[in-house]
Amino acid sequence: MNRAEVEQFLQQQKQRLEESLPHYIARLNAPGTIKRAMSYSLEAGGKRIRPLLLFATLHSFGKEPDIGLPVACAIEMIHTYSLIHDDLPSMDNDDLRRGKPTNHKVFGEAMAILAGDGLLTYAFQVIAEMSDARIVPATKIRLIEELAKAAGPEGMVAGQVADIEGEGKQLSLEQLEYIHRHKTGKMLQYSVLAGALLADAKDEQLHHLHTFASHLGLAFQIRDDILDIEGSEEKIGKRVGSDIENKKVTYPSLLTIAGAKEKLSFHIAEAKRYLQKAEINDSVLSYICDLVATRDH
Amino acid sequence: MNRAEVEQFLQQQKQRLEESLPHYIARLNAPGTIKRAMSYSLEAGGKRIRPLLLFATLHSFGKEPDIGLPVACAIEMIHTYSLIHDDLPSMDNDDLRRGKPTNHKVFGEAMAILAGDGLLTYAFQVIAEMSDARIVPATKIRLIEELAKAAGPEGMVAGQVADIEGEGKQLSLEQLEYIHRHKTGKMLQYSVLAGALLADAKDEQLHHLHTFASHLGLAFQIRDDILDIEGSEEKIGKRVGSDIENKKVTYPSLLTIAGAKEKLSFHIAEAKRYLQKAEINDSVLSYICDLVATRDH
């Protein structure tokens, strides 16, 4: 695939995902309020980087991306739940997300907590209910198990706990990396893993893709920190400079901006190196690496 | 089994469950705070009625209860997460639960939300990771699917939403029943269903046990409402009379105390009638019906 074809592929997959998400909510036999609260954040847009990683991984193995659609929706539900809960007054207390009022600002705190709980629980239902004959039961169970690990107390939740406990403290680079490896890294890794599992990847390929995704995840976070200094508020959809204002420890604060950019380049290069080792058609995944390195929102 | 044997059976299963729960938390590779917050509520005791229903159902099919231990632990994790979130200031704002300070009173709101999220997610991991050769993959997937349905936006979450939206309103009996059928009923039903699925029950038996559990769930809730009027604070571990004080719509408020007691008897009788139809060894489940009807905490 050339660059234009890759962009078209990603655009198509994003559209497909965004067309599917409303159906999953619509079919729920549940009170209107909770469905609206779940939809509000799920359909608020965003980069959809996690589902796109899954589709790109499937493509890299020559598989039809549609086999991964339910898992991609489940991943986006988990990601959305984490944003809703992170934004709550007792957590980050954010009023805006992607340029729109946060969930609890619109629906109130109680409903926002429940919308998060609902999305988290429903994600597992969506995977368990997949009726695709191409997916054997053992793969389905592995997808559920790994999703729970990536999202739960050993994964994303651990990262959020460490983030909260690190607030106002001078963290080491190691502590900062623990937070990012868990808070954002685990779900990014899961997105690649899920694609590879659905494509029946060999153990060695799983291993290389795991390391690929680990570097990509850190690169993603470093770019986030840089954008909070150099980015445009309009493009990001939230205030810039908040890290410095909140005295948050970031890659630039530990390494200087130049040091952070160097580290970003290092992780992108490592990601690409492990991508090569996996011996797959890496055109789309490699493009995503460049996207992560240079994104402006 | 005679009454003494049934009591011994239930006591043994409860003990087994309570010995297992700490191991599930201990093995987690997660920050100490979140493990302590999860344990605090998970190991706070309680009646353990849901796990006991699962073990009793297995027994009624002549199965060893140990086959259900991981699912029983997962059920108790989900139940505990729901209590932690329900107690939050933006929900019921409760300071005490089972005579102890609520989770957010000890660990703070952010950690309580995360402990709930962690328990909810981990519950699915625990089922997905079961390595018992007696449980085929299709059963495992069904157990996960039904758990997500019972706990999620079509189940327990729907009940909590309806409960919040009904606050301060004059509800009809139908609306009150919607709340209870979802908020407590769905997880009680799941506990019986999970036991029956693990015992390879026939479809007809599943059907009768589903109706049995539905009546038992309502009976459980009616007894709860009666206890808030007639119960002893010391035995319940929380304040009595709070429903009247908060002008909460309950079975006694809609039907009078005598009417509520009559309805309780009706649902217990119906539960027992459907239990008979299932053609199983009903000694333990029948005892639990009597326990629910007469419990003082």
C-alpha cells in the first residue's frame, strides 16, 4: 500500500467503527438516560487509535478487518469508560474533553460513574456474544482474558492508581514510565495483541508485536507531553500548558524538550525495528508509527 | 440432607469462599493501595448469599461445589464493586456498610472508584482464566456473557439508574419491581444460572430455576424493606428507619407492612413451586428460601 491507500484504509476503518458503535448502544434494553450517557462519550469522536491499531494488525496479516469489528468496539468502550471515570471531580476534575463538556458535567456524577461501569461491563458482553464462525471459542476466551488483564488492576487501573499517588511528587523516569506503560500502554498493546490473536499469529510474532506496541505506547505518551507544551489548543480540544501549571512530572520536565524528542525518536525507531522482526506486511502499522511521532492532536 | 447438614454445608462453602478471596487479591501484581482497597470491601464479610446460591445449585444437581469456586469469587467481586460505587457521595452517600466505614471513607473517593473498577474487571479475568478441565470453553463463554448481562446496562446498572431516577418520586409497584428485578434480582438469578450451567442443566431446568430465582430475588428485597422497619440496627450493621426518613418508596410504603409480608410469602411459595418443577435435590435451595423469608440481617 502506498501512503494514500494507507490513509484511505484507516479512514474507512474509522468510519466503519463509528457507524457500528451507535448500533451497540441502540440495541440495549436499558433506561434511556444511561444509553444517552454511554453514547455521549462513546460517540464524541477522538483519534480511535486503539481500534485502528487492531484493524492495522489484522491487515498486516492479510486478514479482513471486519473480523475484528466487535473487539474494536469493545476496546473503544473500555477506553471511553476510562476517560469518563478519569474526568470525574474526585479524579482529574476535568470540565472539557475533546472540546465538549465532560460526561459528569452533562449527566451528573452518579450517571457518569454508571455510564463508565456500563461501558466497561458491556465490552465483555460484546466479545462474549461474537457469533463469527471464524473465531474459535479458545480465541474468544483469550481475548476476554487479555482484555481484563490490560484494563484491570494489573493494567490500566494500576496506571491510574500510580498516577494519582504520584500527584504533587517528584517522580523518577522509572516511576513515570510505570504510569504510562500501564495507564495508556496496556490497552494500546492489547489492541495489537487482539488483532494478532484474531489473525492466528505465531508465538514469535506475538512476542515481537508485543515489544513493538510497548515502544509505540511510550512514544504516544511522550508526544502527548510534548503537545501539552508545543501543541495548539484548537487542534487538541483541551487547554495547553496544564501540565506545567499543575506541576505535573512529564518527559519534557525530566529530560527537557530536546531530550523528550530524542526519546520519542528512539521509541519510534525501536517500534519499527520490532515490526520488521514480525515479518508481516507492515505498511499500515509503520504509517501509524509516523502518525504517533508527528501528530498534532 | 437434614437441617443441620444443610447448615453445615452452607457454613463450609462460605468459609471456603472467604478463604479463596484473599488469594485472588494477593496474587495481583498491582500497587499496594488498590489491593488494600479491593480487599477491604471484598473481605468485609456479609451474607455471601450469591455465592451460596451458586454452591447450593451445584449441590442440587449432585455436583461438587468446588467446580464453582472461581465463578463464586467473581460474583462476589461484582457484588462488592456495586456496593463500593453505590456508597459513593454522588450516589447513596453512605458512611457505613456492614458496621464499618465505607470504602471511600477509608481510601478516598478516587481510590474507591478505582477499587470498584478493578473488582469489576478482575471478575471477568477470574472466569476467563479458570483452568478446570471439567468446564468446556463454550460454558466459560456463556458464564462470561450472562455475567456481563446480569451486571451491565441491561441488568444491575439499569436497576441502579432507575433507583437514582426514582429518588423523591412516588413510584408505582411496577416501577419499584423494575428497580429490584434489576438492581438485586439479576445478580441473584445469575448465581443460580451459573450453578446450573456448570452442572449442565437441561433447558427446561434452566427455565424453572430462572423463575425460581426471580421470585427469590423479589422476596429477598421485600424482606430487606421490612427489616428497615422491624429489624435490629445491631444485627443489620446499618441504621434502621432510613427508608422512611428518606421518604423512599418501599414495599411496606406501597402495601403496608402486612401487605408486604403477604407478598413476601407469595414469592417464597412461588419460588418453592418452581424449585419443585426443576426436579432436582432441592434441600439446600429450599432452606435458602426459608432463610431469605425469615432473615434478621
